Amino acid sequence: MEQMQAADGTPLKRSLKRALRRQKLRALALVAPLLIFVLITFVIPIGNMLFRSVENQIVENTLPETISALKDWDAQGGELPSDDMFTLLYIDLWLAQEQKLHTRLGSRLNYEVSGVSSVFRKTGRRVGRFDTDIYTEQFTELDPAWEDPTTWVALFEDDAAADALQLTARTWDRWSDYLVSEDEDPAAEDIQDFLFTALHFDLSRAEGLTEGPPILQSAAEVAGSFKTVNLKEAFADADNDWADLELWQTLKLYSPTYTPGYFLNSIDMQKSLDGIEMQPANEQIYITLFGRTLWMSLVIMGCCILLGYPIAWLLANLPARKANLLLILVLLPFWTSLLVRTSAWKVMLQQQGVINDVLVWIGLVSNGDRLVMINNQFGTIVAMTHILLPFMILPMYSVMQTIPPSYLRAAKSLGATNWTAFWRVYFPQSVPGIGAGSILVFILAIGYYITPEIVGGTQGVFISNRIAYHISSSLNWGLAAALGTILLVIVLMLYWAYDKIVGIDNVKLG
Amino acid sequence: MKLTKTLFATTALGAAATLVVADGHMAGDMTLVSWGGAYQASQQKAYVEPYLADNAGVNAVWDESSAEAVAKLRAMNEADNLTWDLVDVVASDAIRLCDEGLAMEIDHDELLAPAPDGTSASEDFGDLIVSDCFIPQIVYSTTVGYRTDAEGWSGTPDNICAIWDTENFPGKRSLEKRPIGNLEWALLCDGVAKDDIYDVLETDEGQAQAFAKLDAIKDQVVWWTAGADTPQLLADGEVVMGSTYNGRLFSLIVEQEQPVEMLWDAQVFDLDGWIIPAGLPEDRLARVKDFVRFATDTQRLADQSKFISYGPARASSAPLVSTHADLGIEMAPHMPTDPANAENTFLYNYEWWADYRDDLDAKFQAWLAQ
């Protein structure tokens, strides 16, 4: 059979395909701005946040030599790491303090163990004054060329030498990378003590170095007999905690690049040498807060349904003029600033506030025992119910508007009582509106932050208040990210459960 | 086609606006970060306005973000887009910014002006230079104010332990919702000697002791988070006594004439000052250095106390403290640094808190939630 052809003579199939592809491309181009916007402002930040909650590269990046050597150290053996480890730590810390990274690591580890922050700060100040200059002196005495950075540059261009001096070669690479990143020339900078320390470390272990440049060979011969520095003592002298097992155990515990530590912390657990354990009872807080957040959000949602349903019903059933006025009354607070409304509740609810004043004035409450209605859960529930009420009323209203009044009349004409007519005929049709409003209110409530902060006191605060604290105050972004991730997962799970039980198709916004 | 034209025009305008902003720093926009409110106003009047009068090309832009300065600077650092030139922070934040490498380490003697008598800046500021990155401006203290018309009181509070004396001074109290300061006061009022407090607080038993002491008044406490809370609560009569910054109490008592008095006992000394963000480009750094040198000299720091009752951080500024710019009253007796007020002060241990704040904050929050 002959192929169908388009007007220009190409086969119809191909022509059709081309047209379709063009259409698809045009459609993509039309949604592209939104797609890019969503990607940049939503997907990437959330992905970034999820990543932060497990990311722990800082330990290994700051102390690479120490961490790789720590793998072979038995943390439960009850013995401090060997002297070699202190040499590696010295090299790592020297480079870290030069780049001002050591205090960052200190702050990171301080989230796990109190006091590490100052250990790193103190040691960072002292590490440049350790007595390692004796290595520098001894090498330069042997051959003044050691002092010349060009000797070093030449030395590590030679692969054989770099193979023989592994630690020194790696250290030299890190040093020259750092200098290059600072726009400086490794061939022009003074050779520092820590490089000689690394060199001595390698040479005193290299037996019978027969290859390589003569300067290296002659140094290798005598390096074993050099005067040495006890860096273990030097560290213990800078801060006694270095002679303490706990610090080393912490380092080992938090050395992996990815850690479940933040997630464990956010459910009141912690890593320990014996595995995972609960936090001490006086530091457990997050499970309580998650539970409270969920429970109070449910209560707020319930209050909104109870208060919102009759209003939505009125809105849907009153004559248009009255309904519009009522709608404006619903929307007016919706348009008012959140902070203003919350502060207004403060004025209303406080002990010297409007409600208490009225109660005292009409004699229901004596002046001595005014009601406590704020800085507790009650205050949070009242204020948040008020703030979230429009989110419940509006979807309910738009669903109820679509329910024809004739159904109720039909039910009544067939003999139903008012209640039966409402409960069996009207209510089931309004359920999608309740569903939509409930999801909206619950999800908004679960992430609320500013209202609980202002009126919540100690018992009425939510998990988001802790997330905000860790973001802006304690700077423990990893923990904040883990808490946020858990909150996100809870919401998704509840959404899934809702879909299974009620069915998401039963949710209508109008 | 009209639409297209409008679109083009808008885009072109937008592009032009971006250019102006991008070029703004060269034109002399200097972004200063501070706390807003009366404190920022005092800085504006005491040294920003005089500086701008002498440097017509420079324009100062305020950003009231000091409360979130550490988090924002970290975010700017990660995004590699530093928009701030000079940041006002409390000392503990300065230490953290320095630790994180987000603030620039400075040589105080080289950067800052010496005192009029030639004393070097580092000596003039003395111990108040608590970090290599920190340029102190003022000393403030967190202290207690109380209502003079509280019902059912016998006597008037004369020391910090009045907070715990619910028998003689019944009524609600407001305390800051953080462990710092409160734990020290608790131990102090539980009989621990002032010099031993941090040693005691370092141990589990000491922490338990402090929390137990706070337990005694827990149901009487309203916890505040913003400096304006306590003055408001005191003015409303919601609490009968409460802790806050001395400058806030000063304006409540002197400017708003409320029936409130303040206690100068065991007030917690703290510092506020500038840091220069790390990684400023050369031209902006040079301008900021010039401004800081001017803004922290002896006369300027003394001038600031005309507008707010915080003590100048330089020793040489103290004798120059004069009268309030509007009210005309002597400011010296309202300064936390005034000898009569500073008879029994409490020095806040920055290093100690840098180590223990994460741990104790978790414990404090867990205690609050119980």
C-alpha cells in the first residue's frame, strides 16, 4: 500500500510526528519559567536540606590524616592513640588553623560533646608554637637547601621521591593547594615546621632509601638519630582533653562522611561506642515536641471544624447580600497581619487583659485569681484556631454552595425530620469540604512558628520553634534539617493515610 | 506588539536598576547591620551622622538583622555573596563568628584609634576585647526591674535573690527563655560563691542544683524572648518583676515614667560591638576600616551614651559621659559601668558558654517542657 503523504510530499507519519514534537516543545517552553522557578526555589533547597541532615564531611575534610589513621584505632581498648597519631593530628591541625577551619570543626563536634569547641580553639592557638622547629633546624643544619622551597617543589615533581615519602607528599600537596587557592606561589613561601615534621616522620621510617635525589638520601641516613619532639605531651599541655579518651572516641564516632547522628538526635537518641542509645532523660525533648505538635494541630483542626461548619453553612444558605457581608467578616481577619492578630490575642487573654477585666468586673472571677489563658496550650489553641479559621471556612463554603437546596427540601417532603435531612442528605455532601479544610488547616498548623512563639509560653510551643532556634541561634543546621525532614515525612505519611481512608478524590475546593 | 514593547521596557529598566545596585558599593553605599530601635538610633546620631557629614560620598544603609546575624552571615558565606560591610553583634556571637571564620581577625591597635592621652586601643578597651574579631562598643547588663506598687509585698527587693523570694514578693516574674544568666543567678541564690559558679555549673550535680532552684519558681515565671517583653509585661502589670536589659528599664522608668525601679545587683555584664565580615573586597574593606576607626574613638563612644544608657567600652570615654540629649539628665548614674551601680556585678564567661551552650540549652528546653 502506498504511504499517505502530506501536502509537501513527506510521509504523513513523519510530518505528524514533527508537528507533535513541535507542539510538545512549545508546551515545555511555556511551562519552563514555572518549572525553573519551582526547581530553583523549591526542589533544590529541599534537596539541599535533606542532604544537610546526614552530611558530615567536615570532620574528614579538616583532619584527613588523623581520621584515616583512626580507622585502625580501637576506641574501646582503653588506650590513647599512639605517638604517630599525634604527629598526624599536629599536621592536620596546623593546616586547619592556617585556613581557620579548626574552630568550625570544634563547633561541629561541640554539638555532640560539650567542651570540644574550646579544645580546638585553644589548641589552634598553641599548635603554631609547638617545639617542632627542632626538625627544621636539624634538617637545615644538614643541608641549607632544605630551607629553600624550590628544593621541595623539585623533590615532589619526582614520583619516586613522592612514593618514598607518602605522608610528606600528601602534606605538601595540601599545603601547595592551599597556597595556590590563596594566590600565592608554593615556590616562594617559607617551608614551615610541620612540613619538616612530616619529612622526619617519613624518613625515620624509610629504611635504606637508595633512590631519589642525593639530598634526600643523605637526610634519610641520619633522620633516625634526630632529636624528636613528644607531640603527645605538647597536645596534652595545650589542652588536657587530648590526653583523655573521650575526645578521641568522639572523633572516631563522628568521622564518617555521612552520619545518622542528626536524625538520632532529633528523636532523642544518640550514637555511642556501644551502638545507639537514648539521650539522658534530662535532655529528651524532641519526641515530646513532635507529639505535642501533632496533638495540638489536631485539636486546632477540630476547633476549626466545629466553629467553621455553622458559619460556612450560613454563608452558603443566607441571601446573597447578607452572605457577602458575612464573607467580608470572615475575610477581614484573613487580610490582617498575622503578628497583629497574635498580639491582639495577647491583649485579650493576658491576666490584666480584656477578658479577665470583664470577668472581674461582672464578678465571675475575683481579682486575686484571674484566669491564666496565655503562655500555655490554651492560648496557642485559641490564637491559632482564630488565625486558621478562614482556611477551614472557605473550602467548606465553596463545597456547600454546590449542594442544591432542593435536596434538603426533597428529603423533608419525603418525611425526614430536620436532623435526618441534615445528617443523611446534607452532611455527606459537605464532607469533601471538611476534608479539604482539614488538610489545609492541619498542614498549616503543624508548621506554625510565630504564634506559638508569642503566646505559647513553655507548654504551647511547637517543633518548628526548635527548628527556628537551631537555624538562627544554635547554628546546628544539620539537626534543624533532620527535624524538618522528619516533619515533612510525617506530613506526607498523614496525607497518604488520609488518601487511603477518605480518598483524596473526595477532597474538593469548590 | 504593545505588550512586547512594555515587556522590553520593563526588562531594560530592571537591568538598569541591577547595574545601579551592583555599582552601588562603588558609589559609596555601606551596609551597617544593627538591632534597630533606640540602640540603632543612638549609633546613627552618635557617629554615623557625623561621619557622613565629613564623607559626603558615603551613604550608610541600615539592615536590622543583628539578631540573626550569625545565621545570615553563614548563609552569605555559603552563597558567596557578602552584602554586609559591618555587623553589630553581642560578644558571644562575635566569638562564634570568629570561630566559624566568618568574621575578620583584626589588629586592634592598628585598626582603632588610640585614646586621647596616647594609650593604645587594646589597653583602652582592656579585657573587653574578648575575641580577635571583636570591636567592643558598649557594655550593657541584664538586670531586674520591679513594680513599686505591687500588692502584698513586704519591703523592697534589694538583691537578685528577690526573684526567688515569693513569700515577701509574691507575683509573677519574667525571665529570659535561655539558660544563660538564669542558671548563674539560681546558683548564686542557692549559696554558691560567685567565683565558683562556672566550676559548679560544669558538673552534672551543679546543673541539677541550678535547675532545682529554678523549679521553685517555675510556675511563677513568664519566659521572654524579646528585649521589649519585660518592659511591656511590667507596664501592663502582668509581672511584678522581671529581667531585661538595663537600657530598656531606663526608658521604661525615665522616659515613660512607669512605677518601676531597677535593681543593680548581680547584673550580668555583657558586651556589644562590631565585627567586620571576612572576605570583603579591598575597596569596601578600606572604607569600613576608616568608618570603624572614627566610630569607636573615645569621643564617639562617649557621645553614644547621650542617647542610650549603655556604658562606653573604652575606659577613656567614661569621664566624657555627659547628659541625655533630650531629657538633659546626667547619664553617668544610669550606666552599668558607674561605680555605684557596678558594686556587685556578674561577669558572663564567654568561653565557658561557647562550650556548654548546646548542651545546657538542650537541658534547659527539656526542663521547660517538663
